[in-house]
Amino acid sequence: MKKTVSPLSDQQTHLYTLVVKADATYEVFIDEVSKQSGKLEEGWSFLAPKEIKDPAQSKPADWVDTKKIPDPAEVKPEGYDDIPAKIPDPEATKPDDWEDEDDGEWEPPTIDNPEYKGEWKPTMIDNPDYKGEWVHPMIPNPDYKEDPALANRCVDCGMVGFELWQVKAGTVFDDIIVTDSLDDAKAFAQETFFVKKDKEAVAKKKADEEKKAKAEEEKKKKEEEDAAAGDDDEEGDAHEEL
């Protein structure tokens, strides 16, 4: 598909339905709610494109598509590059116990120079020669051929394939039906998906609550152990003082 239909990501099971109609249109449903529809030719890459870029055309060599340019009237201030990024800390003093003979020549620590403004860059202004983004002219594609039977590409189809890319394992597909009747598909969904939907929601809620309770219990236990360890350290320090 040219335009992705984003799946739901709430970690619950959902019903996905693709309807291909005889007039070469399609519609995608999630939990029997329409999420996308249109023409097969426009929504899918079944056919060659109607138009292609004109191979005889190319962007002119003198075409200017740079929106901004450095201000030619602006020049770098004299001595700008002589300003250091770091300077010796004026408030630093040589330690009283510093011995040049033993410790070497003392150098004050450096700090950021408040006068340093970074690498000089000229102000950018609108380019008076800017012509906008060049758009490649399009022409009819000689290889394009309309297919009036586009909806009939799958004849006697009895299988469904899944091409997946996922970062977490555990995705399960079941209760799959291929039919030429939307009513039959809806009836099948009532017998399978909708029978399990509410029970699954209750089971997930219970599992989430148990997981949360376990995490809170482990957190409380760790806090108690850390507090007990702190008390032992304080008691040890008191014995040493005695």
C-alpha cells in the first residue's frame, strides 16, 4: 500500500478487514471501523504510474534554488579571530604551598571567555536570485495501461501470507477468513473475534493489576532492605566511636 494503515498498539487483539470491490476500489477496517478507502490503482502499486518525469528535461544550469545567502555587505570585525575561547581565571591565586622548583611553573586554571562569541558567521539574507524549487515536468507514461479487471487479480485465492517486521515477538494471527461475502466475514467475526474480545480485556486488566502490585511490592521490599542496611552502617559507626 502507498499509504500505511497504522495498526493499534494497545497490546490487545484487533480485527483487521480488507474489502476489495468489483469496481476496483478497496476499504480497510479495524474492529469494523473504516480506516482507509479509495481506488486500488491509487492506493496500491499494481500498475505503472500514469505520469513520469520527462527524460528530455533537466534543471537548467543557471537555476538558483538557494533561498538564503550570506549578506555581502557584512564583514568580519577586525580582530574577531584573536579573541580566545578560554582565558586564565582572574580570581585564581597560586597556592601558598606551591613550590616552582618541585611543582613546576604554576598556571592558573582557565574559564570560558565572556568576550568569546564563537566562530564568526555572516547574517543570512534572502537570495534576490532565488527562483524556487525546480519542478521536473511530467509527461504521460508510455508504459501505463489501464486494467479494468484490477480487482480480479486474485482468482481462486485460498491462502493468506504475512510479511512482518517487528521488534518484539509474540504477535499471533488466527481466525483468518477469505471470502467473497462481507456478510459472511462479519458473521465469522461475531463467532470468533467478538466472542473473545471482552474476555481478553478482562484478563489483560487483571494481569496488568497483578504486575503493578508485584512491582510495588518489590519496590517496597527494596526500600526496606536499603533502610535496614543504612541503620546497620550507623550502628557500626557508633561502635567505632565508643
